[in-house]
Amino acid sequence: MKNYKNYPVSENLLQGRVILVTGAGQGIGRAAALTYANCGATVILHGRKVDKLERIYDEIEALGKAQPVIFSLDFESAIDKDYMAMAQAIAHQLGRLDGILHNAAFLFGTTPLENETFEQWQTLLKVNLMAPFALTRACLPLLKNASDACVIMTVNTHAHHPTAYWGGFAVAKGGVESLVKIQAEEWEMSPNLRINAVIPGPVNSPQRAMTHPGEVKHTLPKPEELMSTYLYLMGPDSKGISGQTIFCQSDK
């Protein structure tokens, strides 16, 4: 479970590639979208709130990078045909897809299991586990056509090491780790396809602020400081690495 925090960044590393980033409106997703665009990729910006995506769109445009694409979809209400429509729109507008960073996440907050409801678990499993499965499945024909395709799933420390009060969110993210391992085995005979899980660890992000409100933010790394790992795994140098759980920071 090596980390790649010292991986050198090349401006042309992702030149010509099309990469979909879910949850691109803030935090790690936003940092990844900007990083991928800065390294030559055409980025598809996914999120629920169009105004946030438009701000990132404008930032990428101001940098003079490849024109991004905005695709808004609420994973809580989405069904299979919505994911298929999203994949078809990517094929129609861009003609290819070389990578997906699944970073969209949702949680209600930390609480004992006895306080969580059936309906809350439905939402947690749908957004955090079923959505990345369904979107990857819908986009698989495009990924299979790419010469070097990568899927990254952002997981969570409390899913890798299950912890009290993280409930359905940890269960869903733990399921994502299992999904990564299963998919990697099924892709073993397809050398152009790989999938890995990334655990960012404590980071100064909106989600962290919600679950750890009393924490001193400036003591945490910024999302931008973790991007070497996300860049390495999305780029060609990680070809052959699949089914792994990678820590952006030391596994303490």
C-alpha cells in the first residue's frame, strides 16, 4: 500500500485524454479536475450543483486548457437509464473516455447505528456504492475502447478500518473497496483496463469540516497536496497496477 506523494508532475501527462470526475464541485474532486486539466486532459465535470461546476469550468477556461464539459446528475435519484444516458452523451460529445475518478460522496454525519434509518441507508448505499458501480458499468464500452483506461474510487479511512459511528457511510465505502478488487480480477485479461481505490486520509475539505467541526483546519493538508497520487494512478505510469488500495498519506 505504497503512496506516491513524491510523484513528479508533467504538464503533458494526460494530453489528449478525456477524464470524468464525479463530485467535482468542491474539495478533492475540484482539485483533481483542475490538476487533470492542467496536465492536458479534457475534463468532464460532474456534480449536483451546476453553479459550483460553472465556477470550475471558468477556472479551467481561464488557464487556457482544453474546454471542459459539465454534466449534472443527482446520484440519489438517478436510475440505470440515467447512467446510460450520461455514457451516451459522453460518446456523442467527446467520442472517448480514458478515465473516471469517482469522488462524489454523501453522508448525513456521524451517529450510532441505532439512530440511522432504513431510508438513510438506502441513500448512503445508493450514492456511495451503487452510483460508482452503475456509472462504471454504463461507461465500460468507452473504457474498453481506450488504449489505457483507469478508474479510481475514492474511499475512506473509516471504511478501510471500520469505526464506530460511521455507520452506513463506512459500510458503503467498504463495499467500494470490495467492488474494486472484484472488478480488477474480472479485468485481469484486459491489460488496457485498471481500477484502484484511494484513501486520501484527513484533508481540509468540506466533508471533513462536517464530520470534525472542532478540528483546526490549517493543520490538515489541502486537497491540492494529495494530487500527485491521483495523477500517478490516472496516468500511464501506473499501467499494470490494479485492485490496490492506495494511501495518499501514511497509513497510521
